[in-house]
Amino acid sequence: WISSGAINPWVAMGGCVLTAITAGILVRGGVDELWKKHFGNETEEEKNRSKLQKEALNFFFNDASYDIHDSKKFNEKILRRRYHRLSLIYYPDRELGDKQKWLELCGHYGILTGICEYSQSSKPSEQSSDTESKTDPDPIE
């Protein structure tokens, strides 16, 4: 291997390749850890989305486990109707209005509208005027 005090270039190159592969494996694991540390991981974002969705459903429908996948119970028409009814209650200029509840209502409406648009865009168009719900499933009296 060693002849006249010099290292065989093939052996040296093989050693460099093994060192580079080992360093790459170690660095790759370290980069993943740094990415998770500084930018968070996807599961934490999913937890936050789920929490916001439950809060919004609880505010609008008084039920955090409301079925958003049923187009008869959760569509833009029902959501808009609930928003208008709740806005009459919480609007700050009304006698019993509450500014904090009004802002909360607007935020939750934005979240639920986004969920509704996303769920409708991912499904094929199957809605018709006959399949939409004629009554509000959770009326406010």
C-alpha cells in the first residue's frame, strides 16, 4: 500500500469517499434536526390547524365535532346564514353587542370559509339545488 513513503492514490480516494459518505449521513441528520428546531415540524402545524378548526366549529355550531364533510350540513349557504345570524347578536353597535366576540366571529368565519372552499374544490361538483339543505341544522332562536 505504501511504496516509497507515498500513499496509494486509489486507497486515499477510497478513504475520502467513505469519509464523505459518512459525513453526509451525519450532516443530513443534523440538518433535519436544525430544520425542525427552527421552522417547526408539520405535525405541530397540523395540531394548530385542528385546534383552530375545533374552536371555530364550537363557536359557530356549538359543537366541536361538527361534521364538515357532509355537504348538506356544511356548505357556504349554511355558513353564511349562521354568520349573519350571529353577527346580528355580536355586532358592536347593537345594544348587547360585544366587540371581542364580533372579532372572534369574523376570524372564525374566515377559517370556516377557507375550509369550505377547500373541501368543495377537492371534490367533484355534485351539488344541486335539490341536495342542499332547506333548513338550518342548528338554528339560533
